[in-house]
Amino acid sequence: MYSIRPNLVIGFHGCDAETCNSLLNNPNDIVYSDKPYDWLGHGMYFWENNYDRAMLWAKDKKARGEIKIPAVIGAVIHLGYCLDLLDSSSIHLLQAYYKTMEAEYELLNKELPKNKDLSHDKHKDKIIRELDCTLIEYMHQAILEQMLKEKKTQGFTELQLFDSARGVFTEGGPAFPGAGIQEKNHIQICIRNSNAIKGFFLPRKEKDFTPESIAKEQKNRLKSE
């Protein structure tokens, strides 16, 4: 009942300038990430209300030679039916599916994936989240298969597919000496249902809004008249 998120949120997607322009001109040409270590499973990723982290991510990609010109595109998002990992019910759901997945892997004599550190990550933030991604995708697939089975056998199902996933992540080391606050704390959104993205926009730069800046604008306006 409370898994539906009724409000609109703003998300920022770090990318190459070419991707940014493409999404502005062709908003239906959405490219999903399907890497085996995606933190919230497969989908299109956004930093919730965090332009600076999106741009930093894009700049880091450029430094690694993965994109040419770092850019950020904004999106208006309706999370809908959300696997919200700030909500206890979503966490409990994942815990239940983990037990099932663990049992299946054991039956097949397979080793579960593990979350891993990047070799150059001095903070050991487990950037490579293969276990988390595998579990979330396992859950989505299990729900899909159960829905199809119920529709075939009884003509309906009360299950729903998740439109989105959302999680808070702490990383980057202490923001200041002795801090419990991490420098790169953020909320991440993963969109699975493209209908959850209501539109893209090009973020504008904020202008100064101070008494001095307003007085200066008024003075310039008078000069130009």
C-alpha cells in the first residue's frame, strides 16, 4: 500500500554531451545500464536532486577516457511502484528473495556473486556490487515469472512489477576528521519502467539572488533604457 511514491522527484544523469543532446531531442531513446555490478539492478540511473554528483561522475568518466565531453541532463520522475531501500518493507523483501536465491545456488553447487572493492578505492566502498545486482535482478525475474504463471492459471494477478528502485549510499570516506558523514553520500534512483520518466530538461545555472546582485541588475537595466 505504501510502496507507491506519489510525488514527482528531480533526478540528474551524468553522461556525455552527445547522450545529453540525444535525450533532449529524442526522449524515448532511453539506454538502460545492464552491467552485472549495477547497484540497484538494471535500468537508467539518476542522482536524486544532486546535480554536482552527476557532473562529478561524468567528469570521472572523462578522466578514464570513457566519454568525451562531460554533461548532465535532468529528468522529472514519478517513482511509482518503487523498490525503496530506505523503506523496511523493501529491505525485508530482498532478504526473503536472498534466502531463495541462496538455496538455488547451493542446489546447483554454484557460488554466489560477491560485492568487491576496486583496487584503487582506498575507502573500500564495495563499488563492484555483483551480489546486490544479481539479487535484485533475481527478484524482478521471479516476480515476472510468477505474474505470468498466475495470469495463465487464474486469469489475473495481484503482483506488480517495480517501476523503479531507490537507495541511499554512503561512500567516499569521512567528510571531515572523525565524521560519520561520508563525502560522497547520495541517493540513487534506477528506473526500470521508462514511463516513470515524465520528461528531460537541460539544467540551468543558478544566478545570484542577493540584494547586491538585484541592485546591480536594476542599475544595468536603467542604463540600457
